[in-house]
Amino acid sequence: MAQDGNDLITAVAYQDLDKVKSLIEAGVDINYQDSYGSTALIMACQYDFVDIGRQLVEAGADLSIRSKSGHTPLMAAAQASEELFDLLVSRGADMSVKLKDGTSAFTLSISGALSERIGLGIAKKLLDNGADVDESATSGPTEGYTCLMMAARNQRPDIVNFLVEEGADVNASAADGNTPLSLAEEEDDQEMVALLKQLGAK
């Protein structure tokens, strides 16, 4: 029933693990999608509700279902929860999924690191499993913007160094012509400009 599905989403939002368990035992539709297409598992991954996420996975929640924005549970976890990311991978979740504009779990993991929700552990695991360090959106306003560009613009030398060590192109150019160096100059971040030049930016 839809009402039961709404109850499950609400229980996750309030981090009510006991309620989640009782609804599962009562036969709730564990893959119910709200008006945004989000499921209980996607929400748990998005907010790093590890115990609830684990309970939902154990109960058989769909790992490949997508929200209206195109996110799978793994993509949500890539931005916020390394523990749930690892759990989903161990259960066979697809690490190569992308949004319609080409954004992948790797880009989302760097976004999570930029906002300091997670470290770089997920990004490293994705790179070790074939992610392209220079990948970028293939359409939209961020077309051609690599993760290195995002890190340069957001004044994160730690992430810049990580990405370059992983082989990122320090002179990559976005669809609008911007490069990591031009973005750092635009922000008037002289320390980043110096770092990028030291790393080979021209």
C-alpha cells in the first residue's frame, strides 16, 4: 500500500530503525518510491543512515532502482556513506552507472569530498575499479568539467594533489574553454595557481 510506503520513507527520515524493521516485517513495499522517485534505501544512503541502510539491503531492497534524478542507491552512497557504498558493492551494485548528463559515481564521490561529507576513500575505490579520473559531464552547464577543475575552483589542494597523483590531466579544457588554472585564476587563488603551475598547468 502507498500509505505503508510513505510510512517507511518517514521512518527512515526520522532514523527510526525499530519502525523500519516493523514495517518490513509487516510486508511493506520496500522499494516504494516517493514523489521524487526516492526509495528508503536511496534516502538511507544519501544521509549515511548505516544501520537502516543495512537493514533494507538485508531485506532485499532493489540496488539498481533509480530516483527521478537518475540516482541509484550506490550513487547516493558515493556522496555520503563509505560504509554503505562498500556494502552495496559487496552485494553486486553497479559502480559504472551514470546520470543522463554523464555524471558518474566517481564525480559524485569527489563532490561529497569537496563538501567534506566523506573522504577520498570511495573515489580511490572507484578509480581502482576502472573509473576515469578525467571523466566529466557530457551535457549541461558542467559539460567537460573534470573533478580536477571542481577541486581547483573550490580551493582544495588536497583533492587536486590526489587527482593529479591518480593521473588527472592538469591542462584539461571544459566545453566553455575553462581549465583548472583559469578557474583558480578566476577565484584569485594564488596558492592554487602556484600549485597547478608546479604540477604542469600552462
